Amino acid sequence: MSDWKQKYKDLINFYKTKNIAVLMGGLSSEREVSIRSGENVYNALVNLGFKVSKMDVDANIARRLIKDNVDVAVIMLHGKYGEDGVIQGVLELLGIPYTGCDVLTSAIGMNKVFTKQIFRANGIPTADYVKLDASDPDKSFERIMSLGLPVVLKPIDEGSSVGVEIIREEDQLRGKLRNYLRRHPNSFAEKAIIGTEITVGVIGKGEDVTILPIMELRPRKEFYDYEAKYTKGMTDFIIPAEISKEQEVRVIEYTKKAFQVLGCKGVVRFDAIISKDDGIPYFLEVNTIPGMTETSDIPAMAKAAGMSFEEVVLKILEYVEW
């Protein structure tokens, strides 16, 4: 048995007695990525010798979980119904333990504006923003101009950079805003921070927190969008990030604080940008169910920390509440 398997011997033996289901796919715009994450985690669980099944989540998921006598659910659902507290609530009702954050933390984490409000209330730097009103594009235009260009338009409750657009010029905003609000009625505008894009993986619960090596993202396109995230060769990943020691210390301090005040547990990821103007790391959002695909950030950061993919999956299981 390898050293890390010996370390998790009791955990492995415990889960070998359980009927595990990997919940994946689902109904959100991130379905494809969810399937890829789920397949990778499923294969790791099989390699660990566990009894495991795959479930593509639909409206009949509760009936299927009961029928298959599932003991524990590994949630690999990204986006709507997966990261927003919905599937967590279903599992709570059924009395089935599950991986990751609880209902409340998941719901807050899916809402980028609520997350930013919690960051700000706890002294964690975050970019200035304004909420947009889909029923009044003219008022939304005025709000954005008061914020100052450039800005980033974002849906409040989407992940994987779905619906994200950078606006630099007033004419560009006039031409795009009305149509954008039709497509994304629940959205906001965030002041664009120019600087070093980073992402930080965290494993743990409460005070028991491990920060993975900070990753710097250098997309070959304009910004780290859906294609850049999930297409090999579209982004350069630098681990550890090429930032100063002082910046690293601040990022770690803010990451731990964000993890704890949001009530996170398991494996999560925070996205931030270190401003080239003032050197401050501005935290943008939390990913409560980060991707586990072959191009995802968490597996790469874990590898840099000397962890195998199977060990990361065990860490996800370690923080399940029974």
C-alpha cells in the first residue's frame, strides 16, 4: 500500500462498506463539464476499490437515490441545481450524507453578489460592482457609467465564466447592454481589475484548512472564459504563481478568512485578481464544487502539492458529515 493510502487506511475501509453515487450531468449550462468531472471522480473511486455508481441528475433523482439505496452522494454537479443548494436540500430531506458545502453555503456561493457582500463585510477586498435592472436598461447603463469603464458584465448565478463580457467603451456598452439583459436578466457589472489572475484551492473545514499552491492563470485569449477553462492549450497555468512573498501571504490570509466566514467545507476554490495598480488581491467569487476535469485547476494545484488525484477524491470524502 502506498504511503498516502496507508495514511487514509481507516477512511478507505469505512467507505468500502458504503454504496456511493456520483451525481453528475444535470440540467445547467455546465452539464458537459459536470459529466467530465463526474467521470474522472467515478474512475478514481473505482480505482480505490469502492462500490460506486454514476447518476445523471434529472427530476427523478430522489426516487433513484432511494431505489438504489445510496449511502453517500459525491456531488459533481456544476452550476444550477448542483452548486446552489438545491441538490444539497434534496439529499438533506432524504437523509443521505453528501460531499462539499451545505445548503446555505452553496446557495450563497452560487450568488456572486451575496458572496461579494460577505467578502466586503469581513474586510476581504473585492471589486466594486452595481446590480443591473433588466426591466430598465437605461438605469442600468447609468449605474455602469457611474462605476466607470472598463467593467465586466456577469450573470449573478452562473459559473465557468458563462455569460461574462468585458466592456471597455461607452459605445460598446450602448450596443450590447439591452441584448445582454435580455439573455441574462439576473446580472451585475463589476469594475474590471487589471492585474494577475490567480485561483486558490482550499481543502478542509473550519480551522482545519490546507491551502494548495496558488495558481496563476495566463489565458491566451482576452480572459479566462469557458473555452480557456476547458480546452487544453488555451491557458498557461503557472504553479506556484509568480507573485511576491508579501502578496502570497495576503492571498493566503484572505483565502482562509473567506473559507471560514462563508462556512465552506471539503474542496473549494477562490478566484481573485492581484491589481497591478495597488498590489491588492481582489476576490471575485467562490467555486463550491470546482471542476475535476483533466484541465481543471484543483487537480493541477493538488499535483503541485504532491497529491494524486485519488488522494484529492479521498479528501473530498473525508469532510462528509455523517
